[in-house]
Amino acid sequence: MTVLIGLLAFVVLALVGWAIAEGKDKVFSYHNNDEELEALQRTRDAQKQADYGEMNIKDVIRTISTKGFSA
């Protein structure tokens, strides 16, 4: 009986935590102000000038050491 009460308390606590996490996004929202948007745009422009491109997993594996070091 004690195990059943503990399990029920755990499920209730998990559901309450889940409800708080889901509701937090609806209550509190974040919007970038003009300074942040300008800084983000400057960063994107600098990346474009430097010919920046995101790497896919094959590029990452090709550029990192996946075999370790030889002694």
C-alpha cells in the first residue's frame, strides 16, 4: 500500500511539473529588442562575408579526429 501511495504521489508531482513547464511558455514570453535584432543581423552579415556555412554530420566527422592519437 505504501508503494502505491508513493507511486501515485510521484505521478501527481510529475503531472504538476509538466503542467507548470507547459504553462510557463504561455505566461512568460521573450521578444528581442531592437539592439538585439541589430546585433543578430550584424553577426549574420559577418558570417555571410566570411563565407560561413553550417556543416552537416559528414563534414564534422571529416574535420575532427575520430580515430584518436597515435603514440
